[in-house]
Amino acid sequence: MKAFLTSISFSILALLLVGCQSNTYKLQGTAEGLEDGDTLFLTDDMINGTPSDTIIIEKGAFSFKGEADKETALCMIYSDKQNEINAAFIREPGEITIKLSATPGASRVSGTPCNDEWQRLNDSVMVIGKEINRIAENIYGGNVTQEQQQKGMDEIEKLNKRFANVVIETTEKNIGNEFGYFLLTYYPEELIDNDNRLRLIEKLSDERRQRDAIKQMEASIRQSAKTAEGAIIPNFAQATPEGDELSIMTEVSKHKVTIIDFWASWCGPCRQEMPSILSLYESNKDRGLGIVGVSLDQEKDAWLTAIKTLKLPWPQMSDLKGWDNAAAKQFNINSIPHTIVVDQKGKILRRGLRGEELKQFVEDQLK
């Protein structure tokens, strides 16, 4: 879920880029919807939004000079008077032009190489993001049938793939410059998968490839390979709702195919997915399908209530540590719902399938 929200609001996380020459940058722009004397805030703290500088509006315009130093960073300029007035921009040497709009998503940045490319990418994915939001609002907030809900989730899955393809194509197009490096290190695995990430790393200049962010990325990918498709899952055990310890391989060995379902009671998309998984289970449990739920809950009561409310008949386990769940960390899970399909010996057949794709794959394996 975390990664889903990120994919439709991708300008909210920070990542610094190292290696540019020290130089000054200048912001200049206009601010629709603000009055003379109003304050704009600058921040490169994209998690908490702690301001680093302030700018006063004069005659509907603003300007600011600063040092780009040796770091190119994703930053934000925003108004605390009207939350919708904001723009993410990339701090780099040169003159950066920003047009702030009171219409959500209508602000624009330009003027330097990275910011021109950033705006082009935003324009490309904005249409996809709006369509994802439209479908999500309909299937999660409206009175729709299970069939309509499943159709909507499948459409969102296809749109997410389109989103990822745009990001990968843009990264590859710019891999020889600082913007391509920025995208490669900025976006998570859900948008740039590890196979593409390794392929793109090979195309980096020697200098960029020696940066700490890339070295850490390669180390992480090597670790991920241990739980990639084709690998044998490491055995792990966690507590059941009754307080007993359950070993994953004990359950896996009982079935021809097992779905390990990472979920949580607080995860809306996880709960929306459950009717589809329940239907899949009921249709195939006698043909060799098993499911084990691994919950990223922290509150036991919430976990138990969700199991009862959703009427989940398969084994469940959790260490009640939320995102620090030991199994989730072992499998590098950073968004849920997330499924891992394994055979009777624990070999990972597929990861990350949902909806119709999960149903079709499992049924093919049980033929």
C-alpha cells in the first residue's frame, strides 16, 4: 500500500544526489492565489517539510538565490496559507523558473536540464495518476459489485505498469546525465525493478557508479536475489493468533502451491483484495492450494478482528512488529499487499501477483 500511495504522489520523498560542481542557483517565478507579503517556504526535508528558507511574495512574484553546493536535491517550495500551492523542483546550478498554481497539480518548473526533464516526466505520468485516482475512488468509495471491484483493481494494476514503463524509459533516456542518475536512485523497486536497475547501473559513468548510493543499491539487489523468483525461501516461524509458533515450511510442505500473503488489518487495498483471494482459495483448496497470511500488524486485537471480519480460513502468523516484521524484512517487502507463490519445496515461483494475474498463474500451476 505504501508503494501504491507513492506511485500516485511521487513528489513527496527526498533523495540527495552527489557529484555536481559547486555553484549558485536562482529561483524565480510567479504565485497564483497569493497576495503581496505572503510567505513561501523552501525545504529539502521532503519527509517532515521543515523549512530551510522563506521567500516573500512581491507583486505576485518571487525570487531566491542559493548555493547548490556539491549536492543536487529534490526540494519543495510551498505555501502554508494554501496547501495546494506547491511545487517539487530539483536543486541544481542555473536559473530555475517556477509557476505556482492554486490548482492542484498545475504548478510547473523549468529552466535547467534536470527540471525540464522532471516537468516532462510529471506531465507524462500525471494523466496516469489521475486515472488511477479516479478508479480507486470509485471501487473503494462507491457501491460496486465484487466483479466491478476486481475489474477496477486489474485496471489499476495495468496503469501502474504503464507508470513504471514511463519511469524506466525516461531513466534510460537520461542515464548518461544527472537526471537519469536521480531517477535511478529516487524510485523504488515497484517502479524500477531490480533487473532493469542492474541493466541501468551498467550504463552509468564510472564516476556515478562509484557513488555510495549505487554501491548500496547493488548490495541491496544482491541481498534481494536470495528471495527472488527461483530461490528457495528461508524457513521462518512466527506466532499464530492462538499464540502458537507456526513454521512456514510446515505449511508449504502440505500443498502443491502455497501463496504467502503479506497484509495488515490497516491496509485498505489488502482488505479489498481479500474477496478475490478467498474465491481463489475456495475454488482451488482441494486441488492443492494453500495460503498463509503474514500480517504486518502491531495491535493484536486489530489483527484478530480483521481475520474474523474478513472470514479468513487459512493459517495466519505475525510477530506484531509492523513494518519491522522479521519475515517482511527478510523478503524485502516494502509495500503491501504482496504475494509470494511457492511450490511444495519452497521454491519461489512468482512474486507480487494480484487479482486476475494471481488467479491465472495459480490455476495454471495446479493443472
